[in-house]
Amino acid sequence: MKYQFPEFAKHWIYITAASLVLVCLIIFGAGSFALVQAGDEKTYKTLKLFTEVLEELEKNYVDEVDAEELIHNAIKGMVGNLDPHSSFMPPEAFHDLQDDTKGEFSGIGIVITMKEGLLTVVSPIEGTPAYKAGIQAGDIIIKIDDLSTKDMALWEAVGKMRGPRHKEVLITVIREGDAVPLKFVLKRDLIPMTSVRSLILKPGYGYLRVTNFRMNTLDDMEKHLKKLETGNEGLKGLVIDLRDNPGGLLDQAIKVSDLFLDQGSIVSIKGRLENNTQVFNAYPGEEDRDYPIVVLINGGSASASEIVAGALQDHSRALILGTPSFGKGSVQTVRPLKDGFGIKYTIARYYTPNGRSIQAKGIQPDIEVEFEVIEKKTRKPSVFDRMMKEKDLKNSLAPEESDPGKKEKKKPGKSRQILDAEQLGLDAQVKRALDILISYGVFSKLNGR
């Protein structure tokens, strides 16, 4: 184990993009604080005001009120108004929070956040009902079934979108560029826990798709890399696709970055308290991975995926291609409270190796390329296509095999997976990344490297 977190750590920290849908939990020192410091007269007076208001409502409000519910709502407002990623959670929400990076759960498969008070989609999770239906990053959810999301807490929205497998839920969204709201009837399903997929784009050039950072992401990455690296031609170049990756576990993002770095800082975390400040470094690994890398990002790439992209970019280890990322540069801790309640709040900001804070800015790609599906072009045969060629001449020599003694291998059947090399070849960003890697190889030979 390269990373050892403090023994005194008692809190869970996560850096996912603002949601209870994909949560990352790691042990890390968060410290403690006194709710009211002795001698703080201003705090005492404010608490006294709160008590007076509570008593007044209990005595004179038109209907009988539940004091416990009023207090919970007050705490909810207090924490929720700090920033979009802080919240007070009742037992059911706190329980769901712990399940997200462990076992399977049934839902529609989106990561959401509160953006300017609006329930906003960070990204759909690949292979889920939301992804297949066409919900996009940036969509604003205005209704879940017939309920308005106005003033709805993040955990409440998540709870309403989750439910029994195969049971339908109606999601109404507003999308930039569309004059009327869009409605999606989604059938809930198990959310896939696999976070890494891979294939060969072209002999010698691999593709790794990382959908999120879960507990087993590092192990999955190592298995897929080994498979790609030990292929017939090894790896001449690699495309790492972090598009629509909303984040996940901090330690997994650090370890994945370390697979491609041998030294220097990966990420630093800086908080108001000293024990919420730490630098995570890279160390030499067993494998020598010196092949060129292109990392793909977009507006749905957030948090942990931004850490990986930022680390590889600052160390000049990878070229970043795509569109600017989401821009979540803060770290939260989750602390259990009594009676099953929990509180999630921001304790630090994180910085890339060069000291950049990407909060509300995002990772800026080295080469900006918008997503586009390339249309297949059909060409009519020209007169030149019908002209005679060497192979058509009488007694022409047969082409020489590169390895005469090598028998032709039977091609395996097409595997059943989401990734498809032919479809990826029509993805403008993937195609551009592959072209760059191939060009790098050509110019390296020209320069005698």
C-alpha cells in the first residue's frame, strides 16, 4: 500500500460531483469542532433568538407544529446554504450514501447536483436507463413524476429516482436549446458497478473507458492495462476516456494517476484546519509505461476524474483533449450523527500538481474538440477504381506474406459489450485522439527516437 491515512481518522471524505448517486468514501482526518465556543457572545445571542422563534411557533402557530421537524428543517437550511455539496441527511439518506460505492442499487443512473438552486444533471452513467434514454449533462430536472423539484433537497431527489427494479419513473427536464421541457419515462434498473472497460482501437493503440472511481477501479485498471500491454503489438499509445465520469473515491483517483507517474505531486488538499491539509505524491512503479497518452474530458468529467486529468496534464504525461471539465475542486467529509442522521460538508479544496484550483473553472483541454458523430460516407466507384491493377495482370506474382510460416488465426466472434471499435471510430474526439497518437509514433521514427 502506497498511501497510509492517519490512524486517528474517523470521518469519510468524498470528492464526487455533488451527489448521493456516486459517492466516494475514504478514511481521512477531518478534525472536530465545538458547536458553540465558550465566551462567544454573538453565537449565544443567535441561539437564544432561535429558541425564542421556536417557542413562539410552538405556542401560537395556526396549526400544531412538530418541534423536532422544525429543528431538523432549520439544520437542513443551515448546512444546505453553505455550498451545493453540503447537506444534513436523515437516516434513510445517510444509509443510501454508504451503499453507493459498495453493492448494487436500483435507479435510473444519473449523477446530480444543485446548481444555482436548480437540480442539474452532472452526467448520466454509461449503460443505465438515463444514459440509454438520452439524458445529458447540464439537463435541469424540474419534475420527478408529478412532483416539482423546486426546494427539493438533493437526497430527496435521489430517493425519488431510486426504486424497485423495472418500475417506471417520469423525469421532466429543461435543456438548453429546446423551447419546451423534455419528458423521459425511465424504467429503473440495477446500476452497473463495473467502472473500467477496454478494447483495441487499432493494432498497438488501446482505449480505456473509466466511468467512475469505485472501490475496485485500480484493480480493474491494472487488469485491463495488462491485457492491452501484453497484446500482439503491445501498446504504442493509449486513449483514456474520462468523459461523463462524475468522480468517486479519492484514493482510487490518486492510485490510478500513480500508474502513469513515477514522482512528484498528484494532488494536494488544503483546508482551514491543519489536519485537513495533505499532499499525495507519486512513486516509481514496477511497470515502465512510457507510451504516449491522450485523455478525453468533457463537461461531465468531474472531481476525481479532474484530479487524474490535472495530474497527467501538469506532469506533461498526457495530452488532454475534449471540452472543459465540470470544475468541482472541493472535498467533503461525511460524519455520522446520533439516531442515524449524518452531515456532509466541505472541509477543503484540492489543487493540481502545479497549484491550480479548478473550482468553478474546470480542467482546460490542451486541444479543444467538440463531440461529434462522424457520418459514414458512401462513395460511388470512379473510373479509376475500375482500372486494371498489378494483381489483374496475367501471371502476376502473388503478394508475399509477412510471416510465411504463420498460420492465419480464426477471428473470434464479436464480444457482447458496450464498447465497439467501429462505433468509437465515428466519435470525432476518439478519432482525433487516435490520429494524434499515430502521428506521434510516425514523427518519433522520423526523429530517430
